[in-house]
Amino acid sequence: MSQHIAIVSYFSTGAYDTNTIDEDKILSSILTELGISHEIQVWSDPSVDWSRYTHLLIKSPWDYFDFYPEFLAWIEKIQALGIPVLNDLDTVRWNSSKEYLLEIEGKGFPTIAGLILRKGSKPSLVEIREKVKADTIVVKPLVSGGAKNTLKIPVKDWADHEEKVAQLVKEEDFLAQPFVPEVAEVGEYSLIFFNRMFSHAVLKTPAKSDFRVQHYFGGTIQEIQPSIAVLESCQKLIDTFGPETLYGRVDGVEIDGVFHLMELELIEPYLFLGISGKAIPNYKAALKESLLG
């Protein structure tokens, strides 16, 4: 049976892909060069007959956290069909909630994890401070992306924000984390791996007076060559938690010379394919190996 692949994307509203290169189209062009039949499909489109495809490549379902119950139901539907998916759907489900950070921390990896604020609970600064040792706290949804509903709160000003946090926690689970000054001072490293092999890396720096490194908040991005220590730390994370992945992106910071994980992106990371000359050839080689053997 000849291959017919769905590139899994989303209905773009411009919220999460402003000022980005369309990596769906790049992936499509790579598959065309490899002679592989394919189409770009939206995960949430009820009219799609997924059984038509031999494989799914999850690339840009960038709104999954806005429709999380529906996304989990879609995962179950695809798993019931038995279609091979890259990255595999057990990994995607695990990686879709930031609760995974606590698991990684629990296995001894330096991680910016934090404390989960469960839906319906009353956020307590005392409890948060027991786990989050910082003068400034970042509060974000446990299932989120794109810095949505992310707050940066100095501990001394907690009383001014407590009601806002309480209202948010009424709606969903949140995560309270330490604010990491190194993000603003140096930036956040992103190392991209294809089939567990390091491909390229970038340094994301937030705009002045901001703490969000996303490009649509004015952050800047530059290609870098990571240090041996950073690369070894990220390689170990990929080997441990993404051993069968087509792609993976490890985001983090160096604190006192030690790499600390901030996000392990195994669902739908932006791969910075337009930043590095190595990116597309490495991606193509990995796709060829995974799909054509």
C-alpha cells in the first residue's frame, strides 16, 4: 500500500503564528521532494476522514489547549483507528499537560517545575512559597501555550493579584513557577532534535521589559552553537523522555552553569526551520529514515 500522509495542523486565527514562517508548507515541500503523497489537515475538522491516511505527522495543532477535551477525544479516535503517528500519541498526551515537568523533576533532572494549583482550589501563597523559592512567581495554565493567561507576580504584590489568580483557578488547573531572571538577562535556549539527533539551536531573548520570549511578543531569535554541557543535558532529556520521537525541542536556561529544563516540546513545537541552514536538510533526512526506511 502506497503512503498517503496527513500533516496535522489547525485553523489559524493568527493568534499563535504571527510573524512566523509557515512550517506546514516547508514540511509539505519536503514530503513532495521525497515523493510521498500527503495533505495538510486540521485536527479539529469533523469532515476529515482520517482512515484515508497511512500515517499522521503532527506538526502544528497550535490551538489544542484552547479545546483540550476535544483534543484528547481526537487522540483516542486516532488511536482506535490504529494509524501510525509521529510523534506517537501516548507521548503527545503525556506532553500536553505541564504536569510532566514535575515528573521530570522527580527523576532528578534540573527543572523549572513548580506547584500545581488545582481547579477549584484556593491559591495559597504560603503553599506556593514552600515549593517556589523565588521573589517573583509566574502563574500559567497547566495546559497552555503561547504565554496564554500567564502572569508574572512579585511576591510582595501577591495581595494585588490574589483575586485574579483565584478567578483563573476556578476555570482550570494552573502551575505556579519561579520567575527565572536568566530568561530576561540571557534568554531561553531551544535545542531541536530529529530522530534523537541534535540538529540546531537558537537563543530566544524577550523584548525589553518583558519576560515572554515568544516572537509575537517582540522577542528576538538567533541561531547559536550550544555548549557541550548544554547539549549533553538536552540530549539526555530527549533520550530519556522522547526515545521514539521524530522531533523534539528542549527549552531551558543555564543557572550557575547548569542547564534547567523549562519546556520539553514533543507535540507541536515551532522548529525554527528558517533560522538555520542545517534545519531543513536534517528534518528531511529524519523524515526519510522514519517514513521510507
